[in-house]
Amino acid sequence: MTDAAIATETRDLFSKFDPLINEREALLATGVRDPYAIVMDQVLSPTRAIIKGKETILLGTYNYMGMTFDPEVVAAGKKALDEFGAGTTGSRVLNGTYQGHKEVEDALKEFYGTSGAMVFSTGYQANLGIISTLAGKGDYVVLDADSHASIYDGCAMGNAEIVRFRHNSVEDLDKRLGRLPADALKLVVLEGVYSMLGDVAPLPEMVAAIRKHPNCMILCDEAHGMGFFGPNGRGAYEEQGVEGEIDFVVGTFSKSVGTVGGFCVSNHPKFEILRLVCRPYVFTASLPPSVVATAATSIRKLMHAGEKRAHLWKNSQRLHQGLTDLGFKLGSATPQSAIIAVILTDQMQAVAMWQTLLELGLYVNMARPPATPAGTFLLRCSLCAEHSDEQVEQIIAMFETAGKATGAIN
Ligand code: PMP
């Protein structure tokens, strides 16, 4: 009996996963590799790894600024490991605040120019904690339909009413806010850069629409904008000149910063109280000393990373142009961020193309529903400031070969 047969014959709490199990089994039976089980046996640099014995260009890492192998960042982590040990073994509130946590929060306050900064163990937990703590029963969270799972989960945990508006639609946002009771308290959650298609929110227009309505605070998730957008690398909200209008910025250390962790920064005078009432902050262990030391060093270096930012933009523009010239349909008509998504509508073709790219020595992310809209499969590329011009040309050539081999392009 196969595993799939077992899954469908016995009814238990796993039965709801049967359709997914069967779809996966059918896909793997065609002989393709599992797109969600790739192992990097060695990582050579921010842009190169060994996968199944083959040197592979990494184009699906979110390592936008290439900080993972920065010598000063790595040295700071090693020093903290030696001096403070491997972990804190506890929550910040009771037993887990080390000097390094203060240092990384100071670095964030300087980076963002805010009076408050609060570090979480991941970006997921930052959204979960901040949204659920700020917006509770009787309040409203107004969010873009394409919001990240951590934003949706934060809403669910806080029991607020959820109101969704059409992705990046200023008109729909305005309309939905207009229907809410004027005296109700509302948190509007936006993302600077949307991770699936790599498109950017029209923040000034959105802020103007929000400000027409009473009792709204604005949170902007800059997970994919930090490091890359704006003169100081704060994110799309800085680049678009709406810094004074955003009440909370949430971000992550797992992308441009090059390690793991999450944060929220704010100028609100009562911000510090959240440390005592935010459950995903209170009831979990704090980040290890080595991680906060790498993050603090990386954040301080990102303040002066203008050249890297310029090179990353050049890479994004070249890849977008190269893939457009080859005839691929992309997630945005112009290069808007460091994410470039190739859109395919056939799952088998998408997986075949993903596998062909891997065999050629290129790793990209395969994204599928429910992370993407129904019937849309993405080969999502995220560029790094450390990709050389030569690597970008190699990437375009590999897409040409794989696209032709799988019939995705002519
Ligand atoms: N927000 C957005 C928009 C994200 O894309 C992600 C991660 N992909 C997160 C939050 C969560 O970040 P982390 O990896 O630190 O949990």
C-alpha cells in the first residue's frame, strides 16, 4: 500500500490534507525533484552554493544585500558566541535580555531614526505580536488582500474585525474605510514591497486616503524594502517620502540584514508598554547573542551601503530587461524591487522549468497557490547586491535554455 492510499483510507485529523498529499504524490511520480526539499550541502558565498554536488547560483534567497558572509558581521557573531555563549535560554521579560539585545535595538533606532525599537525572534512573530496586541476585539484591521501570512495570523490572534481591500487599490482602501464606524479604532496594515510579485505599494496615495478617515494608525511591513529602498535604506516608505505618516514599521533580520529575527520601530510615546503585553514577545526565548551581534553589525553597515544599493538596482533592471526580451511574463511591468517573478499558468511546466534551471545550476523559488493567486505559478527570483554582472548574464542565458526546453518561451 502506498502512503497516499493509507492517507485516503483512514479518516483522522490528517484527512483534510489528503488532496494536497495526492497532488504532491502525483507530481513526484512524474520524476521531478521536490521543489520544497532542496538541501544546500555547502554555501560558498551569498550567491553560490553546492546542491547535489553541483555549484549553483543562488537566485532565491532574499539575501538582498549579501550580508551573510560579510567578514565584520561574521566576526561579531563569533565574538558574541565566545563571550556570551550559545543562547539566552529565556524570554526577554524574565531572563533573556543581554547587552546585545540593547545594542541591536539601539542600532535599529539609529537606522530608522525612531525613539522606540523592539526586537522579536522572527519577523513572523513581530507581525503576530504587534498586530494582535494593538488591534483587539472591537477594533478593525484593514489590510491588503495580498498581505503576508504573518499579517493575517496576527489579525486572527487578536480577534479584531478584518477588512480586506483589493491589492494596492487606493480606491478600494478608501471605500472600505468609509464604511467603518467613525469612532472605531483602526490599524491599516500595508507592505512596502509585496513578496510574491515584487511590486511596490503606492504609499503616498494610500496614506492620503487613510488620513481622510478618523482613528487610523498605519503599520508598514518593510521586510522586502529594508536595506534597498530610500536614501538610508529604511524601506519603500522612506523612498516615497511618507516617513512622518507611518506609525509602526515592522521588519525582519532574515532578508537584507542576513541573519534571523524581527522587529518593530515606532515614535509612539507609549511604545515601550508593548514589551509587557505582547504575548509573542513575552512568552518565547530571545534571540541568541551571536544572532543579535551579527544583526547589529549588519544594520550599522547597511546605513552606508549606497554603492551596494546602486549595484542591486542595476542587477534588477538588467534581469528584468533580459527576461522581458526573452518573452517571459513578469510580475511587474517595470523592475520595482529586487524580486522578479516569472509567471506561469501550468503547474507541470512551472515545475519542469524550475527543475531544468536547477540542473543548469540556478536556484530560484517555486511558489504556488495558496501563496499565489489561483492558477498562477511563480518562478520567483530574488537578486543580491553581490551578484556580479557576469552572473546576471549567466542567469538570463539559463532562463533562455530552460524556457525553450520546457516550451515556456519560443
Ligand atoms: N513579512 C513579510 C512581508 C515577509 O515576506 C516575511 C517573510 N518572508 C515576514 C514578514 C516574516 O519574516 P521572518 O522570516 O523574519 O519570519
